[in-house]
Amino acid sequence: MTAALGAATVLALALLCLTVVPSHAALQVGFYRGKCNGTDVEATIKSIVAARFGRDRSIVPALLRLQFHDCFVRGCDASILLDGSGTEKTARPNLSVRGYDLIDQAKAALESKCPGVVSCADIIVVATRDAVVLGGGTQYTYAVQTGRRDGNISVASDATRNLPGDSFSAPQAIAAFRAKGLSASDMVLLLGGHTVGLTHCSFILNRLYNYNGSGKPDPAMDPAFVAMLKSRCPQTSTVDNTVLLDHGTPTTVDNSYYKQLLARRGVLKVDQNIASDSATNATVRALAGGSSSFPALFGGAMVRMGGIQVLTGTQGQIRKSCRVVKK
Ligand code: HEM
Ligand SMILES: *[C@@H]1O[C@H](CO)[C@@H](O)[C@H](O)[C@H]1NC(C)=O
Ligand SMILES: *[C@@H]1O[C@H](CO)[C@@H](O)[C@H](O)[C@H]1NC(C)=O
Ligand SMILES: *[C@@H]1O[C@H](CO)[C@@H](O)[C@H](O)[C@H]1NC(C)=O
Ligand SMILES: *[C@@H]1O[C@H](CO)[C@@H](O)[C@H](O)[C@H]1NC(C)=O
Ligand SMILES: CC(=O)N[C@H]1CO[C@H](CO)[C@@H](O)[C@@H]1O
């Protein structure tokens, strides 16, 4: 496939999603304009994210994963933020979900200006957008919709049931995203979130040492890459080390992740699977080729993910602290 055709394919796929999956009607861009005593809500969140990014770029993967886990479990309702025994954040797939303190900081700043106005669910989405834009080098931005309200239910077993597995096949991943109203091309775009951040070795030990009970590495992984990952992830280590998810440009939000997949350097099994399956490989190839189209397309997919099962209007509540349901 030529680069031009690749870009055209991606564009066509993106336009298709725009028409097939409309964003949530009750959300709107700029919902908080004029609602916070003269304080610009989005600018307040942005300055907090920028300060954190200045000293810790890992806030980008932290927030990306936080939004994914929030939106896939009971919708984007900040249920992942609730503390307590048996809540979502205590579930096994929560490992490495971080960024709770930044959300708390933004919430406190906004509560001091206009109490009870800005939802925790919106703070997650706005802060994640700001982090993604900073992580991409501020060469583009995307507008997010706001107007979400916070849920008051958070159950660990919902997380276990709704979050896709690290070894999912491409068809399984497509089905998991379709169950949330997202298309196969959105799934491929959103897995591009793995352009930043880390995974623990425990998720890939079988790929490195005993793939599918074979006693050998996964043949889908480049042998030189296997050797490199083995040095970070010893088979018998008592410590669960971490490895980068994108070994091309590990801290930049760009299309390098897809290039790595084509070079058989996908880290999680699900990553490599989308490069080989006939339902997703054309999209992977097009994104790997068109370096300029990924950021904007990713922003669009993040907006659609931000529309999953949202509470709006008089549904739910606006929490006082993002960690506790308001009585
Ligand atoms: C089929 C879907 C997905 C699966 C199976 C999956 C699985 C995983 C796993 C196993 C990790 C490593 C966690 C750890 O070691 O603690 C991870 C990390 C990560 N995931 Fe995903 N993920 C998926 C989709 C997404 C999506 C849609 C996004 C965001 C748009 C995302 C963003 C991230 C980020 C940024 C990290 C790194 C976190 C960090 O460094 O703190 N993932 N994912
Ligand atoms: C605006 O600020 C005043 C004084 O701090 C406060 O009493 C009021 O609730 C605020 N209004 C809104 C909409 O938050
Ligand atoms: C795993 O091994 C089983 C039994 O040897 C085989 O039937 C199956 O196709 C293998 N699966 C993969 C994904 O390699
Ligand atoms: C996708 O995979 C199918 C089946 O393996 C193959 O025939 C096709 O050429 C691949 N397409 C691209 C763009 O890699
Ligand atoms: C949870 O929210 C629902 C409405 O969404 C409300 O009926 C219920 O009373 C709330 N429960 C608590 C404990 O706040
Ligand atoms: C932040 C948080 O609550 N992490 C929890 C994730 O889940 C494990 C159990 O699987 C808990 O031990 C962690 O405290």
C-alpha cells in the first residue's frame, strides 16, 4: 500500500466513525464557560497538568490509562476515583493506574473558586487531553466535550469484567470496544495510547520464556527484541520490573507505536495481535506510515471514548471530593 493510499484509508475510517458513532448529545464543548465565577475551568486544569508535566512526563501515560479505565467501567463517571474496600481501584487490572493525586489537586483548585460545579469525570477528560497535547509536543490540540456528572457506584468486579485482557486476540479486542460503542478503527487508534508508558514484566513473561506452553519465546516477536526484554525481565526475578511499551519514542505521543508493531516489537500480546489480524492490520500499517495523521485521529477517538455511558443533566452528582460520594 502506498503512503497516500494509507493516509486516505485512515481518513476514510475516521470519517466513517464520526458518522456511525455520534458523540453524546448532552455533552458539549465549553460546558463550564461562564459557570465558575469568572474562573476559566479548563485553563485552571491545564496549568496544573502543565506544572506536573514539567517535572514528571509520566503524568501522560498515567492519565491516559486512568481515563481508559474510568470510561470502560460504568462509563466516564469518575467511578475509578472512589476510595473504599471493593471499589474499582482495588481490582487487579488497576495495577499502575496513577494520577489520582493530580485529579485531587485540580478538584481542590476548582472547589475553591466555584464549589460543587465541576465534575470529577470532566476533570479526568480535560486533564488527560492536556497531558496528551503536552506529550505530543503541543503541535496540535483537540477540544473535549464536558458536562459529565459523577457516578456514585464503584465495584471491583465491574473492572475485572469490562477491561480487556493483555493477551486478547484482535477480534476479542474489537468486541470489547464494540460493546462500548467504539469501532474497530477506534480500538486500533486508542491502543495507540501505548505510545507512552510502561508495562510490568509479569504481563509478558510468557511471551519471553514459555509462549503458549511451548517453552520458547513468542515467534511473533523479533528475537533481538526478545533478548533485550529478557535482560529487563529475568524469568525468576522476585521483583516485577517494568519495560517501555513503545521502544521507539517512549515518552512522546506519536505514531511510533505502530512502527514498532510492524517491526515485531509490540510488547503486549494484544499490541502485536492488531498488526497481524486481517481486520486491523491495514489500519496499523496506514497509521505507521502517515506520521501527521495520528495525533488528530487519536484526539477524535479519545473524544468518542469520553462519551461512553456518561451521566448528564440531573443524573448522578457533583462530588465535593473525588474520592467520596457526596451524601
Ligand atoms: C485492548 C485494550 C487494552 C489492553 C488489554 C491494555 C492493557 C494494558 C496493560 C496490561 C498495561 C500494563 C499495566 C501494568 O503493567 O501495570 C497497560 C498500560 C497502559 N495502557 Fe493499556 N491496554 C489497553 C488499552 C488502552 C487504551 C485504550 C489506553 C488509552 C487510550 C491505554 C493506555 C495505557 C497506558 C498509557 C499505559 C501505561 C501506563 C503507565 O505507564 O503508567 N491502554 N495497558
Ligand atoms: C462565587 O464566589 C462566591 C464567593 O467566594 C461564592 O459564595 C459563590 O458560591 C461563588 N459562585 C459560584 C457559582 O460558585
Ligand atoms: C497454543 O497451543 C495449542 C496447543 O498446542 C494450539 O492448539 C494453539 O493453536 C496455540 N495457540 C496459539 C495462539 O499459538
Ligand atoms: C493483512 O493481513 C492479511 C491476511 O494475513 C493479508 O492478506 C494482507 O495483505 C494484510 N494487509 C496489510 C495492509 O498488511
Ligand atoms: C446515587 O445516585 C442516585 C441517582 O443517580 C441516587 O438515586 C442515589 O440516592 C445515590 N446514592 C447515594 C448514596 O448518593
Ligand atoms: C490504588 C489502589 O487501590 N491499588 C490497588 C490495586 O489492586 C491491588 C489488588 O489487586 C491492591 O493491592 C492495590 O492497593
